[in-house]
Amino acid sequence: MSSINESTGLGVARSSPTLDLNEIQATVLRQRPAPYFGTHVLFRIDDPKAGRPFLRRLAPHVDSAAGWWDSADPWLAVGISYAGLATLGLPQESLQSFPEAFRVGMAARAPQLRDEGVNDPKNWESSYGNGQVHIGISAFSNSEEQWRSIMGIARELYAGFSGVSIVAMQDFGAQPGDLNSLGYKDGIDQPAVEGSGVEPLPGQGRPIKAGEFVLGYPGEAGVPLPMPQPDILGRNGTYVGFRKYQTRVGSFNRFLQAHGNTEEERELLAAKLVGRWRSGAPLVLAPQADNPALGADPHQNNDFNYSADPRGRQAPFGCHIRRMNPRDTQLTRLTDVNIHRLIRRGTTYGPPYDKSAVSEADDEVPRGAYFLFISARAMSTIEFLQQEWINEGNFMGLGDERDPIIGLQEEGATFTIPRDPVRRRVRGIETFNVLRGGEYFFMPSLSALKWLADSGN
Amino acid sequence: MQTQGQAKAQKETAPEQSPIVQQKIQRLRELYADAPELGRVALEKGLPNLTRELVAATGTQNAGRIGARQGKVSELTGIIPFANGGAKRLRGLLQALEGNFRGGDAVGTLHDMRFVFLDNDTKLLFATAYDGDWDAYIDDFVTKIPDAMDLLFCNIEGWPGIHSPSAKDFIAKHQIAAEAWYVASPNLTVAETRRLEQVGKAVDEFLEKIG
């Protein structure tokens, strides 16, 4: 069985880890496998007295990040929302030590997240936005067989466990080529975490201070970020954001057909929206046509910056990947890109992308993405991204233009493609990914998980 | 039976007759009842103009944590006590910078910044108009321009240092949200203004070439 290492081609250049890998949950550092299979399960604690026994049963099965670069086994990840921590009976003092955005929950942060219109929490699926989501468990695996086996273990843990019920459950992955709901290879670019035990892959940039991603370590400003109390609860923990998107494949395909006469034109237009071709090959390295070999190689497919593309002629300023990580792009405002990064563990769900799907019914096929993101300041980062880099264009001198893939589009939205002699401005950009629900989770260390399970009455 | 003209006249004056506007006028009359006479006279004489403004009034947004906002432009106003010797040091620094603060260019979102010394150099009035939300880029200042921040703010009583987790709370504590905030071009961010300056120049050059 190939290790995660081989299947993702992760750089084998090792360095001494300085983080407490035995404490940090595996999913913070382990890459999404390729191919990947898994399930998200969201639980509600109905009976407060059942919460801690549930965690006690779960804790031994939650994996740490020890030896993460070598490990091929499937793993479980656990997150707890504020509502979950409160139901577990965490003391007020401790609850109050969490950041406000986490305390009020993602639905209440809709103004800061710019989750309005179709993305407004009042339109979310019924499982989300009403304080029901207490504990989230995700299982990841690189084979169908191992996935079924770990789900078997998980089912034994919670089936028939009275006092805790499932509010949402979704299998994910198993897509041909691991393509996402728009038919693209995704999840390529990740921040390199200092002290994690491996050298950065080409293009990841310098390792970023661990404290940006794991609580208790110095961040980029040289000091640790605020940590929930007591120490055993906060240290080596982190925050996970969870945003479920429904992909309007019909709208996306109709848009491409409206603005491209040939297959070639449509594919180029789509690549200009994303910043990569479907294979993952970045426009900066492959400006004219896709290069599947380049896209498939993790040592090449991210090895670029924007110094050779200062006018956005290859990768438009407003394209998705340039917005999500501007790298060395000259921005209009003083920005430290290294404090706005997220570790991403997104997963695709539903049937694969279908190029011929153009109807409105195709928009409603349950198909899309779970955007899972990890950072020691996940709430402020996603709120910053939503305000500044996704639903705004000012940081790149793009006026009101928004991210064409995950932005919430207004009537008459445009997308500018820099070009000689005159730029092309495409109209008719719609909201291609609609938010269906989400929540902020705390991802405790292994010791914190045991402490939560054992402490209290 | 009304003539068309009469009906039209009624429609045109309708907004000024709306209950909300009438209530506002009534309220203003009550408030100004104890104003100096020239104020009371001005209210009645200027009522037609004032009524038009009341009808046209649109709201104000907030800048996030604290402060007012119009469109994309937010305001931050604070009255902050100087630390011992702080006024002298800050005045010296600002004079060395020739009374300007071009360092603001690097930030990219500052429309203007005002440093006014009050009450015999015991307090600083700091006021700025900037683009976007209150919170968005403060963390970037911490990692990119920490020295400039501490050089300025060390002159303030109680400044915890830009690296302190309570730095943001400190700023917010001394900030007073504006009661009213008028911005002539609420959609014109600093970046957009710069872009339009360049575009305007290019268009002028083009017209000269073809003219």
C-alpha cells in the first residue's frame, strides 16, 4: 500500500520537527490523500450527560500528527463547536476565553462573512446555523476498502449511543482523478508550516511560523496568538472552518458556452477564472494550453510566483488562485500575505462534474464542495478573505469585482481578463458556488480531548 | 375634481409631506425651542432647503467594530491622552516629517490623517478616513510596520505596544464613533482614485494624439 508520501508526491526532504506532533491532530498536517475517500458526520449532543462519555469513547481513535509524512492509514479528525463546548459543560471562564467569532458561531458572523442574499444563513440547509452542530468527525482514507473499514469502526462508536444524534452525514471523494465539482484538480497550494518536519514543496514559499496554524507557538508577529484557557485545553489545538457549497454546474457551463465559441476558447476562459487548467497546471507556467504532466507533478504544479506576470496577462489578477494567495503580486494596500493563509482540507461531494450539464435542474443536483480550512486564527482569516479578497476587488485595483468561483455575485457582475491591446471584460458572472451551511469548530489536541472527556462532574 | 396639474403638484410635494419628514421637522422645532433666537429664526427661514435635505437623507453604515462608514470609506476618530513627554516627542517627529505623513502612502488605504494637539498638549485628536473595515488590516500593520506603530503610539498614555494582544482593544477604547459622516465620493477608494488618475491621463494623451 503506497504511503501518503508517494500518492501525493510530498517532498521527502525531512527536517527536525519542533512541534508537538504527538498532540496535534493528524489532519492539521496530513495532506488529503490521492485518491481520497471519506465521510463527514455532524453530531448534536441531545443529553449533556452523554457528551463526555461520547468523547471518551472517541478519543482513543483520533490520530495524532506523529510521523504524518509517512503514514498511509486512514484517520479521524474531531472538531467541537462553541455550542458543543457549552453543552459539554465547559466552565464559563473557559468558554469566555474563546474568540467572539467562534463563540457566536458562523451563522451569526454572516455580516462579517458577507454571507447575504442566497448565502444568507436563513437560506441554509436545516442542519446548519441553529446551534445544533456540536461535534464534527471526519474520516479520511486513500482507499475505498480502508474507508469502509474506518467507517465501520466509527459506526460502532456512535450507533446506538443514546444522547447523541446525527444531524448531517455526507460521504465525499471518490471522484475520477480527484477532480472537484467544476472539474478541476484542487487543493494544490498549501502553506508550509515551520517545524512540521518536512521542507516546503517548490512554490509554497518559506515556512510560516507554526503559531499561525497551531495554538501555543509563536506566530508571524513573534508572539503566540490568543489561546483558549486553560492551557491544556488550548495548547496544540487549532480552529477549523467548515463551509458547504452547492455548485451550480449548469450555470457555470452556460456561462462558458455564452462566452466561448470553441471548446478551446471555453477551456481557456475557464482557466482564466481559476488560474489553473483542469489538470492543475497553473496559467503562469502554461499560459496557452493545459499541460497534464505538469499538473500532475506536485514538485512542479505549484512552483511559480507572479514576478513574471506583473500585468496579469497570464493569470488575471482576479482569478481564484491569485486572490486566495497573491504571493508576490503588488497589492494596492500594505498586506502581509503570510498571515492570511489557510491549511485546506476541502472535499468534493456528489456526482462528478459534467461538461454537458446546462439546465437549471443541473444547478440543483446535490454536488459541490466542503471547504474545510484550518488556522489558529481561522475565524479572522476567513472573515478577512470574504471581505477583502473574495467579495471585493480593491486590493488588486479591481473595483467591485469578486472571486469568480466562490464570490457572491451581484447583478451585472464582471470579470476582467488583462490582454493586449485591450483588456477583455466578461459579463454574466453568476454565483457558481452557493453556501448551504457552515460552522466554526475548535480542533483540540489529543490531551485536550481527553481532558474535555474526563473533566467535570 | 383635480386638474392634471393639481394632481401632478400633489405627487411632487408628496415626499415632503410624508409622515417621517413631518415628524422630523416637528422634532427639530421642539429641540430648537430653547436655541438662541438666531437659530430659531434660521430654522424657519431655512425650512424649505432643510426639508429637501431631510427628504434626500440616506443612512450611514458602520465600519465594523467601531466608526462610521459611507460606501467604502470609513472614519476613525480618537481623543487620546499623551504620555509624559509624549506631546513634545510626537510634535518633534511630525515636524521632522515636515507636517506631512507620506508614510501613509505605503498603507494604501488612508485617504487622510489628522494629528491635532488639544488642551495644552495633554491630548491628541487623531482622525483618519480609510478604506474598508476597521479590523481588516490591523494585523498586517503588526507584522509589516511594527516600528512605525510603536514610534507613533508610544507617546500615548497606556499604549501596550503593537505586539500586545490588547493593542486593538486599546485603539477601540479611545475611539469615538462619528455622529455623522459625509463622504463626497463614497465609492472612491484610494486605489480606485489612483487608477482613475492614470486612466484619465492616458485618455487625455490619447485624445491629444488623435485630435
